[in-house]
Amino acid sequence: MEELYVIRINMGGRVYDKSLNLDNIKESLEIAPYHKSYDDYVKPGLLYFTQNLKLLAKELGVLRVVPMGLYIRGIYGGEEKKGEKQYAGLTLEQYSSSKGVFRFKLYNTTSILVTPQTLLDDHGVKVYKMIYMGEVNPFRLKRFLNIILSRSGMKMLKRFLEKAIALNIRSVSSDDIEKIKALISELKQPSKIDVLTRRHYYVAYRRIRAFTAFAFKPSEDDIIIKDEVGYLKCEFEDIAYYYAAILNYLAYKVIEFGKVFNRTQYAKPLLALHFAGLSWRTMKDGVRKKIVELSKILHDKAPSKDYSNQKIAIEDIYNELPEFKDLIKLIDGVVDKERLKDALNLVSGTEE
């Protein structure tokens, strides 16, 4: 391991001139150890400029960093535009399965489609519970969205919907048929569906603008995360609750400093907390334990509300829950203020 040194020139009152060479000034050099290896010195730069997610996960003490969930399109049927109608959405407003028959109603339709369960099995179609950005608040997920996808890929999902239309052609309105056909032409899903595991803990955070977060352990199979949400996969519960608290703290500090959130965040909030010296491994044990305790209380108390934006959500948590003020005060007491301000430049800017 290569050690680094700091070299300074002490001219003893003499004026330094650029024409001087090393032979002229070597007796004026003061050499002192930097007390940091070369690897440690370049590591922050490598993390920032290469966005090495495996290295970042190692630095944070987590199993995996995923800056963006699954790329899925068509969950709500698009936005209504001038001259264009909304189409059906992959989100299910209701569904049931009984005696080999599957009944379901797609978002933005009025008809219930009925198919044999074997049709789903043949096309690899399942109902997944999805974490969607609009349902994420500080310390709280309001609800999962139920959504149909195919583990056999996008083409098989489209074929399933085509056959569902054919089986229900006499009972479904023409308007709904047109909406479902439009969905078939517009929908996107990945070829591989990455589901969360029950044995691990997770931190999910918004990866667009305000990166508010919550921690959880999946209580059932087939939970997925959509692409507007990033997440951490953790081996231990306390680590997940710790990082949920730190991310919400950083989001609050962006607001407190009067800055605006960058639109796209990806892994930047995680890099920011690392550069601010707030990673799990660098935090003092006593403070770390208290942060986890407060985070768990906040997860229990956080309201399941609809907010027009996350700035209002964060301010509401701050005003209504004293434990969040305690959390802010606790972390403020240990963080280096200048490092924090520099780190926040990764995730925010000033309004022009």
C-alpha cells in the first residue's frame, strides 16, 4: 500500500521564483506524512466519477445499491393530452382468483375481464405488488400497487392481453377494448423481473427530486420496485432503518439551506451521505444506535397522507413529529457542516 506525503516549500523569507529548480530549493522542502494511503485518497473520487456501485455498496456496508428499479410503462395508461385519450393501465383496480378462474379490472376501464388461470400460467403472467414513487413519503409507503407483468417478457404479456380481449369480446365495451388495445401497443416491461427477497431488509427512496425514503422487510413474495425509485438491499434491519433516517435528514437539510432538488438523483443521495461522513461504518456507535431508535419510531408514527409535493411532506413530519426534530438535532451535532454543504451540492442547486 503506497503512503502519501505532503510537501511544502519553506523559503525562510526568500522570494520564490519560477526559474528555481529542485536543486535550488531541495533544502527548503518540508516533507510530512499525509496519514492516508493512496487508495483511501483516490477512493472518493473513484466513487463519484465512476459511480462504481459495488464499491459504493461496500463503503456503505450494504449488500447492493440499485439506483433505479424496473423500467415499466403503462401502469396508469398515460396522461390525457389534447386530441389523445388515456388508454388502459397495467395497474389492477380489482382482481380475484377462484376455482381456476381469474377476474381482473385494469386501471381506467369499467369492464371486468374473466380468463382461466391456465391462460396466466401459459404466458408467465402474475400479479406483482409494486413500489411506486407517488406512494413513497418520508418514513412511509402509503400502499403497494397491484400490477400484472409476465416473467416470460413483454411479448407474452401482450399476447395474454390480446387473448383476454378475445375471450371477453361480447361482455366488454368497445371503449374498453380500444383502451386495452392501446395499452398493448404502449406497454413496456423488462425481460427479467427482479423481485425482492423476504430474508433481506430494504431502503427505498425517490430517485427524482426529493429523495425521501422508508425502510422495510418484504412480508410476501413478488414485491417489485419501479424505475422512479432507487433502493438499498441490506443484510440487517438496523442498517436499513439507519439509512432511511439519513436520507430523510439530507432531504430536510436541502430544504433548510434554501436549495432546490436536482431532478434526477439515481445514486447521488447515497454518494452525498458517504461524502458527508454519514455512512454506517463511520458513525459513532452510540449515535448510530440512537438514529436507528428514532428511525423506527418515525416509521411507526409517520402519517399515510397524500402530499402535493415532498417538501410539504418533510415539513409536515418536522412540525408534527418531535422525534424528527430530535433526529435532525442529533445528526447536526456530529456532522461536519462544511462537508455536509459540499455533499449536498451533489443532489441540489440554487434556484435561478
